[in-house]
Amino acid sequence: MYTHGMDTTATDPPTDDDALILLTVAQAGEILNLHERTVRQWMADGRLSWVRIGDAKGGPVRIRKRDVLALIRPSSHGQQPQPAA
């Protein structure tokens, strides 16, 4: 399997099920609420890691679900500051 933008030498096994789930570009876009073109641009820019299935240059690409979910972080906008204790 050809990988792009991923450390394939890691020795630690995945610890959650999301690490094993592969998504299509369309599925990743749906989760991120982005157009497929934007997802592909993020892949090209290195913002989103991806893997190619099989050895063929034109083989399908997939994105690990954990990498998609890592892009979704709670926003601090709109949160009230905590009072000093």
C-alpha cells in the first residue's frame, strides 16, 4: 500500500477503531462539511494525510477516519472566560 503524508515506520499499533476505518474523499468531505475539491486540495497541501489502495498509480485513495476527526476541534470562539480563582 502506497502512503502519502504518513509515518509508516510507527511501531505503536492504533489504539482506537477510527484508526482502522478508511473513508473516500466524498465521505471525508461529508464529515468535514467540505466540497470534494477542497478535501483533495487539503490532501495535495499535506493538511490531510491519505493512502493509496493497491500498487497502481491510478488506484483509489482513502483517508483514515481518525485523521479527518483530528481536524475537527472544539472552537474556543464564543466560550465565556473562566473567572480567576
